[in-house]
Amino acid sequence: MYRLPLLGETENWLSRYISSIEDDREIARHIVLTLLEHVIELHRCGTIPREVACKICRALREIYDKIEELYSRQDLDRYEDFHELLEKHLVDKLGIDVAGWIGLGRSRNDHVVTAHRLKLREVFRDLIIRILELRRALIDRAEQHRDKMFIAFTHGQPAQVTLFSHYLLSIEEMLQTYVNMLLQVLEKVVEKSPLGCGPAVGTTVPIDRYREARDLCFNDICINALYCTESRDYLLITGSILSSLSVELSRVVNDLIRLADPQIGIIVIPEEHCATSSIMPHKRNPATLEIARARLGRVLGEYVSLCSIIRCVGKGYYLDLQEATPHVWNMARIIMNVLEILRDIFSKIRVNDDKVRKLVSELPVTSAETVEQTCLKSGRSFREIYLETARKIREGTACLLPPEDVLALRSSIGSASLRGIDRQISDAISRLEKDYNALRRLEERIVTAVSNVFRACDEVCERLCT
Ligand code: ARG
């Protein structure tokens, strides 16, 4: 285990047990960027000489693109985490009289939370990209299937005649809510800088934390040093959104599996997502959806793990917290995968028109509108007509509205109606466009943060002879 002042020379079995070095691969680049910004700030606030800052910056800049080189060190199992490994690398390369400055005015704790937030911003970007792609596929399919008749179910029973486009747009709108949530959480929770607060309750080094936050394209700082270093609210809040999203996606997956079941059979899952049985050659099992459903269940397990770890920890940093973070990356990975699968399925999904026609002609799926229309035209109360229609359906004498009429007659906003669906499609297109713009701004912040830090790094070295 790397322990000052021995620098990597002590080894004991604990290092293997407590080390986060493998998990830290996820945030290694972000830790380097954080340290770079810290060293630049140490120089700017007048605490370390330019030559020292420049040497450290150059070494870090080199490592940024070659993280794997650090991971190929023979003594990897001696380090508690990537922060220690990085420090040891700098000490080996530059000597302790230079590299030894990096410990000033910081702790691993303010650096690890900064790295988490930088990484989380990228995870949100990757999630949002995939959600938007899925929404685009849903909208495209809705446009192609604008008029296609479909059946809506409640309580698992055929309920009303509808449009397939309307069904698809219901999923699109749910996904839009989650993009909204993610963007809100980014702004209000994730993109706040804890950097520069130092160890548990602060530092005597005159670091300008706002300047650091600006460089990293965070919109503000989190103030209280204890809160900055010990809180994992950004993980819990992200975890709760991803858990909800996994529940929502599970419902979509369940519905697809059910609607494709030959006993209902009104949709056809694309061939490449189906596997056959090794014994029963007639089977077309919705294989990718079944695996997706199971993995979405694992997201909830990851969330329970995350909460279980964090709930035990009092104020201040405990090493337990190190074990919490990977659960969020796991949740995000599973969800991104499912989003990709669903995008592919929805871009190729087909409606079994014969089956829809058959069910619509056999089942009284226009009963609700028949009652409504009779009520509107006759002036008699809804319940009287409802009871009369129910009796006639039981006797087999009901004369129900044809499905085409029902689709033409629906008028309220958000209904499945031939008149209203174009408006719903164009609204979906404009909200998608708006969210793509927000995504572009997010991508810009990610890229700009890196270029700001690199530019500041060049400025530190600029006036020095090489
Ligand atoms: N690897 C640690 C984590 O991820 C970094 C902070 C360690 N701090 C400490 N005081 N041991 O949480």
C-alpha cells in the first residue's frame, strides 16, 4: 500500500481488499483533470512557483491521454486508489520536491467528488443521447404509422380502439419527462463544483473556488466544505431517477412481450430480436426483451445497494462511500443498453393488421364512444345509456359505432384521433428538437471544461524556457 513517506514500499493484504483501483478506471481521467485544475489554481493563487506548477501540469497532461500506462505498473496492488497511484507516478517522475506540492490545499475527498461530478455529466450526456435516439425512432415510426389502427388495453383486456402512432407517442412523452428530469438534476445538483474545499472542513490555502468552477464549466459551487466532501446526494438522486426509469422501461418491455404473444399477437417483434426454441421449432421467443427485463430488475438491485451503503455513514468521509459509486455506473450502463435495444426494436416493429382487424371486429372496443355519442345526441344521462348498452352487449344485440368513426370523432387534446394525431406528432418533434439543443449545450460544456484546463495549463508553462 502506498503510504507517505514510504511511497509504495509497504504492502499488506488490506491493500487488495480495500483498493478501489479497478473501479477508479471509470473516473481516472476525471481525477487527472481535477488535479490539473488544482495545480493550476495553486499557482494562480500564489502558493506554488510557476516552474513547479508547469512540471506537474506537463506530467499530468501527458498522463491524461495514457491512463492505461499507469494501470500497467507492476506495483498496482500497492495502491488504495487512483489518487495514490497518480501521486506515486508524479513523485517517481518529478521527485518529491516537485510532485510533493500536489497535496497542498486539497484532499482526496474533494477531488474524488469533483471527478464523480465530471464523470456523471458525461454519463448524463450518454443517457440523454440514447433516450433522444429512442424518441426519434418512436416519432419516425409514429409518422409512418400515423393512421394505423391498434387496440388499447386496460386491466390486460381489450379496451378501446386506438392508433399505433398514439401508442408510440405515449412512450415518447414518458421518455421526455425523464430527459427533463435529467437536465434539471444536471443543473441543480450535478454541475456544482466541490473542488478546492480541501479536506473535511476547509483549507487555509487561498484557493479561488469560483475560478475553478468556471474552468470546469460548472454553473456554481457547493459551499459548505463538509457537505462538499461527504455528501453523495448527486449519486442518490441520480440513482432514484434511474430506478424510476428502469421501472418505466420494464413496463414498456413487458407490454411489447405481451402484445407480441401469439395469444394477442398484434405486434411483431423484429426477427433479429427473437430466438427460437431448441426443441419446439414453432417458437419465436422475444429474447432480447426478456434479458432486458431481467437486467432492468438488476438496476433496482444496484439502487438498493447504493442506498444501503450510504445510509450507514454519518457526517464526514468514510471509506464505505468508495463502495457506493460503482453502483451508479452499473445502473447507467444497463439502462443505456436497454435504450439501444428498444431503439432498434421500435425502428423495425410491425403491427399485425389482420390480427387487429379481427379483434376489433370481434370485440366491443367502441362501446365507450358509442355510449358517449348516444348520450350527446339523445340528451339522456350517461349512466342510463351505459346500462342499456351493457345489457345489449351481453345479449349480443348492441349496435356499436364502427372503429373508423370513433377514430374520426375523438376531439379532446391528447386523444387517439385522426384529427389530433398530426398535432401530437409535430409537438413531439419540436420538444425533441428542444432537447437536442440542450444536449448540444451539455456536450459543449464537457468539451470546453477540458480545453479550458488544458489552455490554463499551457498558460502556466508559456513564459518558461523549456
Ligand atoms: N478512493 C476514495 C473514494 O473513492 C477516495 C477518497 C479516499 N479518502 C480517504 N480519506 N481514504 O471515495
